[in-house]
Amino acid sequence: MTLLEELESAKAAALASLAAAPDIPALDHAKGSAIGPEGRFTQLMRRLGSLPKEERPAVGKAFNAAKAEIEVLLASRRADLELRAALPREPFDFSAPGRRRGVGRLHPLSQVTDDIVRAFRRLGFAVADGPEIEDEKHCFDALNTPADHPARDAQDTFFIDAPGRSLLRTHTSSVQIRVMETMPPPIRIVVPGRVFRRDNADATHNPTFHQIEGLYVDRNVTVGDLKGTVEAVFREVLGNDVRLRFRPHYFSYTEPSLEIDFTNALVRKLGKEWLEIAGCGMVHPKVFENVGYDPEQWSGWAFGFGIERIAMLRYGITDIRSFYENDVRFLRQF
Ligand code: DAH
């Protein structure tokens, strides 16, 4: 066989083994046997020098052409095999929906609380808190609600069976006292928190629920400040079609005391004209005396909202118990 014939047969063998290589290692091996330092081509190349001078250019050219052909096939086979290695081994449905990680979210009561707190913070209020297990002094006495006061029976209280007559706070108003005992005026706070009452659960009651308390103490504070502030916050949280009505009421810790009624399109759709939503008023001088503030110098207002009430109005929820069941089908909607 002439060198040229040997070259042709080596090329055919190299192309065949590159084409047949099932994976990248096999391809690299085929490449090495053909054009590697000890490969068939390299060996044949060495024999070029033994040819008569006039034959060398043609055979050299044939060598280069064959090598180029091998390089082209090698590159395309490498690309194919790399792609194949990257593809899944099993048949795969690329149109199937992906698996998402379940993303949690805040409970609707937390969302409403956060929104109310955010609105008050913008107006310069700070967040305060106090204990859920309280004493009678902070929950009632200092709020001008002595033991024989009728308002105290009305709030059916859970007492704790331990010395000292501890109780579960019936309202967040206890935190007004705790804050004023520890800080001099002026005061601007809101207090979101859990409260407890001996109610049976039904669509609108639960033995534990949430309130947000507000307290503003400064010189020359007016009922106008109270109305303006509460109105601004309700608009922000429940929308611009909100209307509020302030009605005379009675609380032992405010004078005058007012109840806030609320209406919007949803309330009217439920067939009601107004819904009670909060209590408020100007802080009673006795309360200031009880915490050592001079009622001649300081004036203030306070309010307490029920958070569940507001969340029910915001989302159109008709049974308060939905908030506590932790049914993900309910919670997912917020
Ligand atoms: N503590 C009252 C309640 O639980 C709500 C309330 C009324 C809070 C008047 C206040 C207030 O701060 O001034 O029903």
C-alpha cells in the first residue's frame, strides 16, 4: 500500500470511530488514536520524509485535508455529545407545571394590625405593649373603674387562680396606665394586643380577640384632634368611602366619652346603616391623677378599636371564628 492509500484508510477508520463514539471519553479516546502524539496519523506523517521529494507536496496536502476533515467532525460530535449529556436521561415533559416552594404569608389579623400601626407611625405614634396577665389596678382601678363600678361586671373577666388576683386583661387600656406610670408626658402611643373576655364563641364573639389602643397626651389636646386622627387612619386602612360618626357614650376613663360608628359601601351592602367600631374620649382627669400627671397642665385622648371587627369589614368576613381555625383554605386568600 502506498502512503497515500494508508492515509485514506486511516482517515476512514478515524471518521468511523469518531462517529461511533457514544460519549465524550470515547470521543477523546478516538481522537487520541487518530491525531494524538502516538496516533495513527502522527505515525504516518513521520514517514512523509522517506517519500521522493516530488511526491511530498501532494501527500502533505492530502494529510492536511484529512486532518481538517477529522477536526470538523470532532468539533461537531463534541457539541452533540455535550448537549446529550446535559439533557435528562428519562423522558421529560417540559410543559409540566413546576414544583413551587410554598410561600407563607401574614395572618389577616396581622396584616390589618400592621396597616393600622403603620398609619399611626406616620403620624408620629410609637408602639407600646404590656402584659396579657394583668392586675386589677392596671386593668380597672387606675382607669377609674373601682370594684363596685357597674362597668366592671359588664366586662366578664377571667381571673387566675393564684394569689394576688391576677387576671387576663379585658382590654388594652391597661397599657395606657403602664406607659404613663413609666414616662412623663407628652405621650403618643398605639398598643396592639390580645385581650380576653368570658364570652361564648359565636359569629361575632370569641373569648380572646385583639384590640388596638391609642393614647395621646400633650398640652391643649382637643376632641377635634381625636376625630381628625381617627378619620385619617380609617380612610387609609379601609378606603376613602369610609364615613365615621361620633356618638356620646360612657367609659369610666374618659370624659366626654364617645363611641365611633362606621359605614361604607360594604356595611350598606350587609343591610346595615352604621356599625359600632371603637370607643374613645378625652382622658378623664382622675386617670391623670392616678398616674401622677397634673390634669390642669395635661390633656389627652384615647381610643380602643377591635381589630377583628376592622378585618371583617375590610375583607367581608362574616364569622369571627374563621380567624382562629387556621384553615389554610381560608388563610391562603389574604
Ligand atoms: N377599653 C374599651 C373596650 O374594651 C375601648 C376604649 C374605649 C378604649 C374608650 C379607650 C377609650 O381608650 O378611651 O371596649
